[in-house]
Amino acid sequence: MAMKPACGGAMTRIAENQWYGPTRNYDIEVSDPLGRKREPDSVNFNTDLYHWYKGLISIRRQHKALSRGDLNFFLLNDEEHVVAYSRTLGDEMIIIVVNNSNDKKIRRDHNIGRRGK
């Protein structure tokens, strides 16, 4: 049996599988805060999104520069919602370009040079 602190610092014995925390009941919410009825939320597993993140995690694990490298932002374009930065660790340099706009194409005339040039 495990020990649990009681009032005054004394220890009491409790069964291993006994839970003393608050009991939570997660019922489906069918009303809003004002009590009006609403449809329950549907929660579906997004397999495509799961595999996308799984791939990103794999790339991050393969390249230590992505988690430990020096960070250098060199392109911030608020009009096109684009950001680019590099992560450098030792001889490894990785350039990341993020397009957060609704347009899938961005201008390519940005000056993204290589190290040493």
C-alpha cells in the first residue's frame, strides 16, 4: 500500500488504485453558455495533418540545426505574408521559407543568397 500525507503531516495508508482527485465528467456539450440548444461538436482525426506533422518531426530529428542552430531572420514580408529564416549549426545551414498567404505562389525575386556570397 502507498502512503498519503494526512492532516498534520502524518502518513496514512491508501490502496494503490484509489483516486482522491476531482472526478470529471466530460459530457457532450449540447447547449451554449446561455442554455440555448446547439449541435454537438464533431471531432474527427485528420490523417493527412497527422502525417504532415510526423514528417516535419522526422526532418527536425535528422537535422540538429533545426532545434539547436543559430537563428537568423532575413526576409519578413508582411504584404505577402512570407517569412524566411536560416538555422545554422556548424557546417549545416538550413533555410526555411514560410508562405502564410492564401496565394500559393510568391514572388521569387527576393534576395536569398548563400553564406559567403
